[in-house]
Amino acid sequence: MHATTSQYPGLNIILMGPSGTGKTFSISTLVETGCEVFCLFLEPGLETLIGAYSDKGEEIPPNLHWHYLQPKTQGFGQLKQTADYIGKFDLTGLSKLKDSQRSLANQLLEIYTVLNDFPDQRTGKNFGPVDQWPNSTILVIDSLSALNRIVMDCVIGTKPVKDVADWGLAQTQVMNLLYKLTNGCLCHFILIAHVERETDLLLGGTKLMVAALGKAITKDIPQPFSDVILSVRENASFFWDTANSLADLKTRNLPIQAKLPPSFIPIFQKWEARKNLAQKG
């Protein structure tokens, strides 16, 4: 798969919401667009996507691909050592500790390895660099919260205290990756994210916002995305919301409305119509 610079750029979408609101399950609607869908799971969630088909006795569609990076955790020996440090040092001393072994569990490096030549665990095939994919492909990353943890672990390892420089370095790494995926690729990009209630520094009050790696980039993350959609569950029903005034949302491809069907299909239909019009011109 190779993209050309003349291609119409793909969509960039954040689907955010609390746990249990159907975010991962909705990936199955991407498959119905006919695009090749590639999911990079950074936390458990693959079983939910597979369940969208197996629970109905259906075969997994051939245009659905995935790679799961199993989260890495500290061993009990490392946890014991950290607890020992906390009992011995004050905050100043803890902030000066360094983890000389952090490079051995650098999952950020693994993420870039995957994105540079996507290895599909379903078929065993590799699909090349994501930034060479055409706009008939979709990359999904699930989730931003897991990416945040991976990036911070890359920066500090097992160090028990994060200082200002650690936060700044980690935030820069997150934004560099997101800008590359939104501005340096032609494929469609879907980012699954959790939410936090944060103070709106511009308008005042609090809003549901993307759960970011620190408040400094909370407002920056949505900027390169065309749509930021809130997933909602009401009792046993699931919806999308683009009209909630208590959430930091935006949409270019859906109506501003509550209780929308939880499906990417209308977004891609709107994108396809605009692409065709642009190419006619």
C-alpha cells in the first residue's frame, strides 16, 4: 500500500468517553466502510472487537487487522525496591533517582516499530509504514490513556516521582506522535480516548475533556482532529453526542446532536461526498 501526495487526506477523529460506553465495540462499524482497518491495541480490548462478530456467530471480516501490544508492568522485585526507596528518601531525594534499566521495557519504541511496518497478528503479514498508506485505509489506536502511560514509562521508567522536566518531555512525545498521524499521514486515523473533568481555562467552569498526559496539552490534543465525539451509555443503550455543552467537542462530519447512532458510517459517507466534489474540481 502506497499513498500519493495528490490523494485527498483522510479523516482524523477522536472518540472519547467513559469506560463501558461502547467505544471499542464501535470499531466494527469502520469495517462496514469497505476500508482496510488496522487496530493497534495498547490495552485489553481486542476481545470486545472480536465479540462484535463471534457473539452473533459471524466470521471476522477479511478487511479487519490488528496488533496488540500487551501492557508491561513492573515485577514484584521492582515494586518492592520502589517501596523501599519511598520509605527511605524524601521527595527531593526520590526526584533525583534514575532508572538505568528503563530502556529494556521501552514500549514507545515498540509502537514506532509497529507504525513503521504494521505487523498484522491476525494474518502474520506486514503492511508497511503507516505514513505510506492511502486514504482507503484506517488506523485505530486504542487508547490514548495507555499511550500516555507508555510514554511516561519511557521517560522515567520506575522512578517514583515525576518532575516538571519529565512531564514536559513526555507531553512533547505524545504531541509529536499525534501530529505525525494527523498531519503526516493520508490514511484515516481514529483515536480512542477516555475522559476527565477539567477546568476550562478559556471559558471557565468544568468540561469533559480528553484524558491527556497533564493539563498542559489537554486543549492541544483536539486541534488537529476534524471530529471529537463523546460516547454515552444510557441504561442499556449506546449513543454518540456532538452537542453536549459540558464536553469539549467538535464535528465537521456529523450534525450537532445528542443521541446519534454510534456508527462511523455517516462520517465516512460525508467524507466520501466531499472528496468526490474536490476531485471533480
